Amino acid sequence: METSRSGEELTTPSGGDVWFEGADGEHQAIRVDSRDTGGAYSVIESVAEPGCAVPTHRHRNEEEHFLVL
């Protein structure tokens, strides 16, 4: 079994993508790694159950954008 950078177990759904556990009720997949963009940005897909949210927080050195479908 592989582990993510944070040590969580990775799961591989039928599509072959590698997903890891985020918050309770959330799964995430790294689509573009910041190491591949020279640290300029990363793209993370998150699939979350209704009501799943992280606590209010602040990013002091980076921006965060969401596209909700």
C-alpha cells in the first residue's frame, strides 16, 4: 500500500487515479503538482460530501481559488 505525503493511505478507484483522504467525507487527487510548475501553482480535485468543510483559515503566502461544479 502506498502512502501520501501526509502519510494517509492512498486509494485507487477504477479509473486508475490516485486519491487520498482529506477531511472527513472528502477525497482529493493532485492533478497538477506544484513541483511540475516551479512552485507557481497546483491543481487539486476534491470530492466532498455535503456539509464537508475545513475550518476557517488564512493563507499568508499563497492564493486559493475554487471552481465548484
